[in-house]
Amino acid sequence: MKRQFHGAKPRSAVKLWGLFLTLLLLFAPLLSAQEEKRPMDFTDVVSLKRVSSPRLSPDGKQMIFTVSEADWEKNKYISHIWRIDTDGTGLIQMTHSEEGEGGGYWSPDGRYIAFISKRDEKPQIHLLRNSGGEAFPLTQSEGGVNDMEWAPDSQTIFYTATNPLTEEEKRKKKEKDDAIIFEHDYKHSHLWRIDVESKEAKRITSGDFTVQSFNLSRDGSKIVYSKAPTPLYDDVLNAEIYIRDVNDKEGTRITNNHIYETSIELSPDNQKILFVADANQDFENYYQSTLFLVPAQGGTPELILPNFQYEIYSATWSADGSHIYFTANMGVHSEIFSLELETKEVNQLTNGDQVIYGFDYKPQINTVAFEKSTPQNPGTLWTASMKPFKPQKVHNPYTELQKFKLASYEAIQWESTDGKMVEGILIYPIGYEEGKRYPLLVHTHGGPMSSDKMNFEGYDHARAGRGYAILKPNYRGSTGYGNEVLRDMVGHYFHHADDDVLTGVDYLVEKGIADPEQTGTLGWSAGGHMTNWLVTQTDRFKAASSGAGASNWISMYAQSDVRIYRTPWFGGDPWHEDSPLEAYRNHSPIFHVHKATTPTLILVGENDQRVPMPQSVEMYRGLKANGVPTELVVFPRSGHGPRELRHRLYKMNKEFHWLEKYIRGKDFQYDQPPETEEEEKQ
């Protein structure tokens, strides 16, 4: 017979009940936190800090990095330098100025951190003792400092500075007698050196040219630099590499190839120069960036990895010069690689759904610092010894993300119209249920020499939190997939690129994920070009948002500050008797705008030089004339994309409101910026 208990509970039951209550109290905060998780809204996205520029101390025991935080009162991001021990302890903010600072640079002896800050009228180099205290200005450059590098002795800093206005130019500016000659009244940038103790500055280069970038040899005896005729964007193809002893008056020209060289660096023995360029072995441009070597005495540069499939971002020499370490774009992710020069053997050192940023190698300790972004975290900070490669996480700056529900990402592939496999990223709506269809946003990336990757994008998480699936296709013209894919646009911009996007939509409809009656498309820059084109080629999208998109390639060629990439697309410029005008016209959305029916929002920066505002005005006029619902949003003071916080938030709000209205027939209440102290007083 089972015993029945009446009245008081048995002692064992009381103990169990007490234990249950204790556990409930202990875990209640965790359960509550879990329950309170919510998707990000657009204010959260804009307010999220940005972490960048991890740099190791010379002994590898500390790391500095930059944190940019949203200051809603000043309506901009303010950056400061932080420091942490590489064992993950000792986190401290090092700088606190009102206007903020750029990334820091360790002195080779580890005593100082140098940084560039616009604390006065122009950006200047400041020094901060690693032991603490107030930072103090080092340079007094009238034109402002652009870049810097320490000499190995820690007594000298080399830097580039913009030429200042002449006294006559100052007078005319004051009197507003300041008419300018277009693409002529620019200011060159030149090399300088300054003694840290005496603050005595000495100019190294002078003349009618601009120093674009430079690198000091590891022994401090030589300097290599890129010298261009002007600072205009298109003149990067006319920049060439020069070398000089630091005390010489003249440099020696090394290259004569009319390609854009970056990551220029002398080998440890000063015998070879490494550089990265988007060219082939014949020095023709518009190829994926790859590695070149050239003798420091001059000669023909050698393409080191002619068959390497991926796009190389940046590169550096190993401590002994036997290897080159580099980062490369592999389509939807980027990784760290090692190249053994003697055998040409390439080893991939990292692999994952991730993007590697801020690769900072310290040869004296054979260790690297880097930042790793994943779909769920914008960037954790890491160090790694290179032989053997052994990564160690130092810091996660983004613990505040624990309070949000985040979306799931998946790399997917589908077949385009010509049988070519295309890769992209599918972002699932938060709370996704298999077998249920969802509204789809097709977000095409800019560039187009770029690719969407498995990294954190707050805007994606916020839209996924509001019920949308998002497709980010790496269409033909993207990098990371080899030169055949990249150069598919050569001679015909919209050759397969638009098919790649549309077949991606078909794939998600066939998989039962996307609702074919609720699709929209959007993008910025090259993504805006694509959006403008798609709305003139198909009526399948219910809404579109085009940011800084080209509408007329003929007028765009003249209006923009860059033509060097556009010439290969169409096979020449549009201004000569035998110009390929039909190619320009056939691939210009404005000449097909009479076919458009998709409600289209257009956004552009008032001062955009890359895709100037008249391109958006043309598209707006064409859509409006054909009775297509359209609006044009112009961001005052903005260049190629909004930078001010309120502009960023308005862009997200306005865009989503437009998409919601025409895709799902819903209204959307704009997310509001946090109240500032001034607003609270009112």
C-alpha cells in the first residue's frame, strides 16, 4: 500500500523543494535574460561600436586597438585607443580627446604610442607614453599629416603631409577670391621625418608629384614609396615605385608598368620589393589583386602566384624573408595564408565562416595580431605565433550582443542561366520555420570588385528580426572566385551578373524559402547600379531601393572621379569617333527606364564624387516620367554613403519603410535615436 502524506511534507521532500527554489533563484536572472532577448532595431545597429586596427606591442605582451563609438550629440562616431594585455587582462582606455584619434602605432622600444588626431585645425601626430599620462603633439604640419611609421631606433618618425596653402592662396581665400581650376588646384602629399626629442621636422621629398604610400626598411636605412603625378583617383595607375636611402636627396625609379601597387615592402635583406596589384603578368589591369616581386635595384616585376584563385588583400615578409604572409578573399570568407618562396608552396593557416581584418605582423617575435569577424560577432581580437601557427583569442569587445536575437547565415550555391555555379549568402529570418515561405530582400554588394562574406552586418540582423530572408549574391564581377568570374564584366557590364541574381531568387523560391509575391531588391554603389538595372529588366520585384546607383554610363563616365575600372567594362571611353557607344547605351538603365514598373526609392549623397548626384536625378526623372512610384532622398554634406549618425538611421528607416509598404503592404514606425542630454533638457 502506497503511503499517503497529509499535513507536513516529509523531510526529503522539503529538502528537494528548497533545492528547487534555490536553483530557481540562482538561474532566474539567466532565464530572464534569455527571455528578454530581442532582435536588433536600426538604432541598435547605428549605435553599435566599431573595433579596428589591432596592433601588437614589440614584446607581444600588449595590444592596442581602436574603438569608435556613436556620439549622438555630435552626430558622429568618436574613436579612441584602448590597450589590453595579450593574456586578456588589463583592459584600459588610453585616449579621451573630444574629437577622437586614429589607430595607434607602437614605438619599437614600446615606450610610446603614436597616433594621428585632429585635436587642432589639422591632423597631427601625437605621442602618448605607454606608462600613462597625457598625450602631447609632435608635429605642426600646416597641411595636416596623412600617414606615419616609426624608425627602428624609436627616435624618428617618418610621415606624409599635405602641402599647405601658400600665403597668396590664404589671402585669396580670406577675400573669397577663391575660384578654382577643376582637377588642377589640388595639393600634393610629400614625405617628412621628425626627431621625437627635438621635434625638428625635415622634408624628404619635393616636386610636382604626390607620395601615395611608403614603407621603411626593417633596418631603417632605406625607404620605398609610391609616387603619382597627382592625388586624383585615376592617377593611381600612373603611380610607380621608387626607392632611396633615407639620407639621399633623390629616389630611384623601380617600376614602369602603369598598374596600382599596394602593400609595398622591402625584404629583410633589402634586396627585393614585394607589392600587391590587381594586374596580370603583362601588367594589364582589372584582374584580381595578386603578389609581385621586383629586385630592389630595378628590373621586371615577377608575378609570384599566377594560378592562385583568390584575391590577395595585403602581404608582408616573414622575419627571415623565406616566406610571405598574406590575407586573401575566398569569396564568402577571407583567411590567412603563408607562401614559402623557395618552393612556391602555399599553406592556408585559417579557415571558417569568418573574415580576417587588421593583420599586424611583428617580425621580431614572429607573431601576428588580427581581428576576426563572424556572422554573430563584428570582431574578436586575436594573436598567433606563425611557426607553428597557433591562434589565441585575446578579447571579445562585443559582449553587449548577448542581449540580442541574431540571425543564422548560410553559404549557398545555385546554377545560373549558363550553367555556371554562383555562390552567395542566405540570411534566415529570426524564428525561421522550415516549410514556411518568407518575404525576400535581395541585397547586392558594391564594388563590383568585391564580395559579400560571412561577417557581421547589423543591418542584416535587424531586417531578419523583422521577418525577412535576405539573399546576398556574389554575382559575376565579384572577387574571390578567380579572374574568369571577375572579368565577366569586361566588354559588357550586365553580361551574366543580373542573371546570377535572378536565378538566386529562383533557387530560394524553388527551395520553399522565398515568397515569390513578396520580394524586393536593394544595394548601394555597384549594388545601386544593379538595382537600377533590375527594375528596368523585370517586374518580379515589388519594391526596390537604389543607393548611389549609376543610371547613364555615358554621363557617369564624365561625372565620376574614377574611370579606370569603367573603361574595361565597355571597351573604351565614350568620347572618340570609334567609341563603343552602343555598349554604354545598352547597359545604361536610363535607356530602358520606359520598361520599369517597380516602385523605387533612390538615395544619394549630395557631395558624392564616386557616383555623383546627377545619376540619381536622371533615374528619378525617368521613373517619374513613366508613372513609376519613386522618391529621391539626398543626404546633405554626404559623400559616397551617409556618415552622420542621423543620416545613417534615417537611411535604414526610410528604406525599410519603403520596402514594407510595397512588399507587405505594411506601415513602419521609424526607430528613434536615443535622446541626447540637450534634448532631455528641452
